[in-house]
Amino acid sequence: MSDFYQLLGVAKDASDDELKKAYRKAAMQYHPDRNKEPGAEEKFKEIAEAYDVLRDPQKRAAYDRYGKAGVGGAAGGGGAGAYGFHHMDLNEALRVFMDQFGVGLGGFESVFGEAAGGGRGGAERGPDVKVRVELTLDEVTAGVKRTLKLRTLATCEGCAGTGARKGSRPERCSTCAGQGQVRRAARSVFGQFVSVSPCPACGGTGEIVKNPCADCKGDGRVKAERKVTVDIPPGVSSNNYLTLRGQGAAGPRGGPPGDLIVVIDVQADERFERAGDDLVHQLPVSFSQAALGAEMTVPSPHGEQKLDLPPGTQSGTVFRLRGRGLPRLGGNGYGDLLIRAHVWTPEKLSSEQRRLLEELAGHEQDGPAKESGFWARLKEALGA
């Protein structure tokens, strides 16, 4: 797929208004009801995909940083990415188009004439469902598959979502003549305005249910429980979300389902502080370890790691283990593990420890001690 900015013909620092203007121009050029050339429909969908990402600040930031991998990849819902990107079908591309041109003031009819179903409002889309998923830092490192149990509205099996009792069918709404919309014209000093709104009699569906289904009472939906499996990619952070298209609640009377929005919540880990893709571990060391040097073992999301503490390590010194942090979202490598050494001072001393430290103090008056035997005894006494 081409670069999203190139598809819309805008610069990377384009404003929201510039993006909107560019999308509208390109969408009008390639809309399948106007452009019958081969490939026009595919171009129309690609333009909608690009605009759908770039108009969202979070998706745009992820795309600018990681490219397409930042908004796509190995997430659930047919390939949706950490920010919900996936290849659109024509219906979704048309929905993006409608978001910009709207159904008010004539909708498709004012742009193309009798197109896209003759101007009928269509069935109402079901609501989105939002769930929060908690992850450990280890799960963030490896990625995880979760099965979510949802209790939401599903299509009624008794009437197949029509809302009508078995053996009957919904009837055409007489108020809107099956269009699902009502129009009102008004004049002002600026000229004539036409407002379009959903039909109050049929709720925008264009149909009336006179013999409602006993199971769903004419709504076409019933409460049900179902399971959805979500593939969460490595490297996600708290408040990242995945969008699973069409996995939300069913729409009333056969309307399309909403989306399932999975919000990520990463639990705190007492071993680390997170700084983007990097992790920071606070490592306490004894005075003898700091002075003499030591081979230490430190935790990481990839298992325990060895750290060679050099002699003369000062408190606050930071050591970097490259590539031992968290995976970058989209699979572009790993962050680092930062080890900050803190010299630990014992609060209570045994008599032998006190004697050895007093001996050390005597040597410090003449400068640093060089006798390796003394340091070995001090190290053994402090249990280092």
C-alpha cells in the first residue's frame, strides 16, 4: 500500500482542515458511483483507509513513528492493529465518506443523485462495546491471546433480526415511504435550507413491524453471551486499544453490528519502572560489591541477566543492557534494560562488621587501602 500522505496528496505536517479537504477531493474523484474505471473502487477504499488513520491523533502518531506497522499487524479481529487499522471493505469506506459529506442537506442524493440504495436511511448500526484487559509486563513482552466473554445484544434467532413474528414481514413505512428519512425545507434570508433527519415513525429503517417477534419484542435483538478471541501484539502500553470491527452489539432489526474496543491496562511490576520501550531496574549493592566489583544477576522480561559490576562503582551509576527491554510495537526491535546501582548502607552492624569498618576508617586517613587481604576479609564479613 502507498504512503498514506501520498495517497491524499498532503505533506506530513498537514493540518486537520488540509487533510479533510484533500480527502473530500480524492473521494469525489474515485467514488465508485462516479468513476467506473477499473481500480477506482480499490483506490476509493485506500483513500478512506488513509484518511481514517490520519484524522485520528493517536493513530496518526503511531503511523508517523512506525509506519503501517504501528496501526496494523498481528492484532485480533482479522488483522486489526494496536490502533484498530485494517483493510476496509466498501461499506466501511462509504461510512467514512458519509462522515464527511453527511446525510444532511441531501446526503448522497445531493452529490450523485439516486445512488447508494436510493437514499434510504438504512438500518441503525449497533453500539460499540468497550472492555478493559489487564496484562502483566511478561505478557506485554511476549504478546498474548485472550478469550473475552461478552454479554451483549445479539441478533434474534427467532426472527433472524427482522423483529417480525415468524410468518410475517415488516411493512414499508408510510411516513417516509420506505426512505428512512424525512425532509423539511425552510426559507431564510440566506435562501432555502433542507434538513434531513431519521424518520420518527420507523427510526430510520424505512419499515414498520406490526406483528413483533415474541422473543425480541420487535427489536430484532436479544441479550446473549458469546466469546471473542483477541490477539494482543507485543509492546502495547496502558490505554492503547484494539478495535475489532463488527464484534460489538448487533444493530436493531438487522442493522450492522458495532465494534468491540479492547482497552489495554498494563499492571505495575515491582521489578521495573517503564519508560516507553525501556525498563529501569533499581539494583541495591553493598559497599564491598561497589568497591571490589562483583558479578550480579538482574531480572529482565527475557529471564535473568548477568551484570559485571566494575570495581569502584559509584552510587547512581546506570548500566545499559541493550535489547533487554520491551519489544517495540510493530516488531521493530527492543528497548533497553537500564540498571541503576544504589550502594546499600546497613542499618545495624555486627561487632565484627563494626571492627572491620573501624579498621577501614583508619586506613582511609592515609588514603585508599591497597591490601587485597583486608578487602577480602571485609567482603566476607559483610556477606557479599
